[in-house]
Amino acid sequence: MAKIDKAIYEIVGHKLRDEREKLGYSLEFVADKVGLTKKTIQRYETAESRITTETLYSLCSVLKIDPKDLISHFIFDFSNDNSEVEHVTSEFFRGRQSIPHYPLYSHISCGTASFIEDNIEEYITLPNAFLNPKKQYFCQYAKGDSMIGENILPGDLLVFEKTDIIEDGKIGCFCVDHNEATCKKFYQDRASGIITLQPSNDNYLPQLVTPNTISFRVIGKLALVINKR
């Protein structure tokens, strides 16, 4: 089971266990209701076993859970409006086909090429419903706390669409001068051409891109965040 795939099952499993315990149901009671063994339910709750869509819906019915709510607090789609977030999270439970080979970069160097094969830590898979199969994506783990106001925390998985075009107010991945790539919110003053890379934490100052900046490049636009917790 891939790292990210397992992380999603852990989120689902923890939610199932929490709701079962809130209702005061035993493992035996739930297992009997869905026609499975106590051990199987336990393995679902600890993410030791994959859970099928049919079984998940049966468990949600017993535990009085709306299926899409299982991960709606953990997965955020930044490429669309809020109505699309529900679509993405509910689609997760309708199909589990995965797309291979999304590169996870340890870091992206601005001083050389944007993407260096030696910096790829691994390739991860994500469900088809999360991303557009016609587009290219890359991943990084969030570092630091400059974007906590957008619910991006250290260790979260950030999935970026590869693009050199980004709209005002969107979160992206940027290279400025010869520093390591950074994740910030993009704003540009059309009159002066000055770009502001805005953090989402009052402890950090905005980063300005002016005519004196040696180089600036948009590398990607944030498409998806999977929280570590």
C-alpha cells in the first residue's frame, strides 16, 4: 500500500472507530450488522486492510456517517470552488482506480532546472477523481508554517499542477532568484508589474518580485492538499 494511499485509509479508519465509540457500539455489534468478522472491522479501523466501496457504505449506514464527510476535513481542492470540494471527496468512494507516477520532489532548485530527477524521492499514486488525467502534476511536502492560514501545515502533501500561468489570489509554487522554490499566494499589480507572494501567517512578511529581481518563475498551481493529521 503506497504511503499516501495508506494515509487516506488511516484517516477513514480513525473516523470509523471514533464514530463507533461515540455510539457505544462494540466491534462485534458492527461486524454483525455488516456481515463481517470482528477482526475484519478492526483491520479497517487500523488501516491494515483496504476497504471496498460497498463495505464502506454499509459501515457508514450503521454508524450514521455521510460517506463524503469521512475525508472532507482532510482533503482540499484548491483548483475549484467549494462546490467542487464535495465532488472530489464523494468521488473518492465511487472509484479507486489510481494514476501512477506523480513525482514527489525532496526540493525544487531555482538556481538550476526547475525539476531535477535526482531530487525525486518517490512516485506516488492518487485516485483518479482527485486530479485531471490530462494534466501534469508534481508533489512536495510542506515545510514551515508560513501558510497555516490556508490550512497548510508542515508535513502536508502538496500537489501542484505544472503550469507557468497563475491567477491572482491562487496558491502556487514559485522560484525567486536562486532560492529553493516556495509556496505562497500570488498577487500582481497590473500597473507596476510588481508581484507579491503572500504568506498566510502574520509572522511572515510578503515577498516582493520587482524589476530588480534576478529571476522569477511560476512552477505550478496548487491543486490538492492532503493534510498529514
